[in-house]
Amino acid sequence: MSYLTTVNDLVAGSVAGAAQVLVGQPLDTVKTRAQIAPKGMFKGPMDVLTQTVRKEGFFALYKGMASPLLGIAGVNSLLFASYVYSKRVVSPFPQLSLKEIAIAGAMAGAANAILASPVEMFKVRMQGQYGAATDKKLRYVAKEMWRDWGFRTGVMRGYWVTVAREIPGYAGFYTAFEFSKRKFQSQYGDKVPVWALLASGSTGGIAYWLSCYPLDVIKSRIQLRQTPPTGKPWQYMANEIRMVIAESGLTGLFRGLSPSLLRTIPAGASTFAAFELTREFLTESTGA
């Protein structure tokens, strides 16, 4: 029974991941370009959007989608399965307190970074191409990173920054989602309406970004670098933070936040709704 439960979690996570990518990719591209573009290239997120569409076409907003679309099923499967497992580790009781939810979310986030880091690294490097004749396809970017830098400093570049981002991010994510969902359950009972799941998912997504956004900026910059960072993880993270502040002030650590929050509403809602509805369907179908 436990094996079937795990399989159901993985399948539901895969469906949720695909929904997240398809809905959220355009605004994710705007967010990433706002974070990594050379100073002065764009005036702000809206300028990123208009210039990208005007110069590269509408589908440039989906640039880099192949990496998360191929990998997000595994990423979200790992995330949701880790979260379910972490809740069992944190407490033997099914109804966890919000503090326990936060701990389980942080544990799941740390596990999730193992797959999220390389998936996002390839995505960022694809989104950091601006329609020039020298732009490379994903398979060439992957081949180049492996050939030049290998696994640890190539494919897994930015791993420790991703861990640092995911721990507070998913602690906030799941805490806000559960808090919102429980509020709806107090009014509608255990079977909350779909729109309530969508609202709870959006709340969780907003909490995620507010919990960790500066670290996402740092992660994107480190993953886009031509050469891997040197020194201990906390050293090169601190150096990157100082560089961002020197270039753009404290506001530089929040570049691209507005499209991230806007993206969170449809992407977060669709992710959680897809997971919850798929999981419910599988539970009724398999009894696990």
C-alpha cells in the first residue's frame, strides 16, 4: 500500500509540474531576464516583455521551456513525495501544526534542490540568449557545460544557492498553502471548492517568493556565469550579493519580483489544483 501511495504522489507531482511550466513560463522568462540582463538593457519588467516579443517574437517567452518541461515532472514528483514523507517524519499524526508544516516544507525544499538546480541552470542559460545568430539550442548548451566543466561545477552549478533558496521558500510555500486551505475547510468542510484550492495555491506561491526572492536573483546570476564561482558557497553567495548591491542598490536584489508574483497566481494555483485533483482521482481509483 505504501508503494502505491508513493507512486500516486509521483504521478500527481508530474501532472502538477507540467501544468506549472505551461502556465508560468512566459512570466518566468520576463523574471529571469530582469534578473540577469546587463545593466541598462531593459528599463523594467514591462520593457523586458515588450522588447522580447518585438525583437524575438511571442514564442521567445517560452525560451528555455524544454529544460523544465523535461525535468519538472521529476522535480515536482520529488518535491511532493519528499513533502509527504517529511510530514510523516515530523509527526506521526495526520494533522500537523503550521510550525510542523514549515519544517516539513523546508526538508522537502532541501531535497528538491537536487533536481531543481540543474533544471533551472539550463533554463536560465537558455533565457539569457537574446535572439542572436549565435544562440544555442538546449542540447548544445548541455553538451558544452558537461564538456567544459563536468558535473559538479557545470551541470550542478548553483546547487548550494538553490538549497539556500528552497529551504525558506518551501517552508513559506507550504505553510501559507495549508493556512489558506484550512481557513476554507473551516467554512466548506474537507471537500473545498476548486476555486479555493486555486486561491490557496496562489497564496502559497506568493509566500514562496517573498521568503526567498533575493536568493533567486543570486542563483540566476551564478548559473549564468561563464565560469563557475570560486570559494565556499557562503563566500561566493555573499560576494554576489555585494556585487548586486554595488551595481543596483538593495533594489537590485528584488529585480523581477513583480512578474514573479504575477506568475505565481496562475502557476501556483494550477500546480496545487492539478496535484490535489490528480491525487484525489488516483486515491479513489487505487484506494491508496
